[in-house]
Amino acid sequence: ISPHISPYLQVETILTAVDDAGVGQNYPRAVKAAVACLAMFGVGLLFVTRGGLHWLELVDGYAANLTLFIVGGMECLAVGWVYGADRFAADTLEMAKTKLPKALLWNYKLVV
């Protein structure tokens, strides 16, 4: 994606979410777009200050680590409780010809 298209997509995503939530129905779309652009500009100013690299490390570490932890936990819950650990082990054996360790299956069943 071109770097010139990405900000447009970000604003459209924000506006779609705002419209779907029913927030600011009395305001025209152009005003909501201007507010979104000003908010993103304000947040972006943090990264061009003298402490910008520090802010980048904080945001990057928080967004990446916490999100990966939450998504990984939800996947374990889905495999262990929704899909079933025994079915997952049977599918893994069928597809990859690899038997999963019993400790992993007990982890899916009991710990998660």
C-alpha cells in the first residue's frame, strides 16, 4: 500500500466505526473527519519530540506484547474448550503425522 493511501484508510476506518456506533450523528462527515485527523496529528506529535523514541518504545511494547498475549490466550481457550483438545490432537496427528505430548493436552484441558 502506498504511504499516501494509508492515512486515508485510517480516517475511513475511524469514521466507519464512529458512524456504526451512532456517535456524532448531528455532525457532518467532514467535521468528524477533521476531528479524527486533528486527533491523529496530536498523537503523532508525541513521536517527533525529543522523547519520541521513548514514546515509541512504550507504545510499541504495550501494543505488541499485550495484544499477542490476549490473542494467544483466546486461541488456547478456543482450542481447549470450544474445539476440544482431543479433536485438536486427532487433527494434528492426521495432518502433520505428529502426536502431541500428553502434557500439552492436559494443559489445554485443565490449565487453560
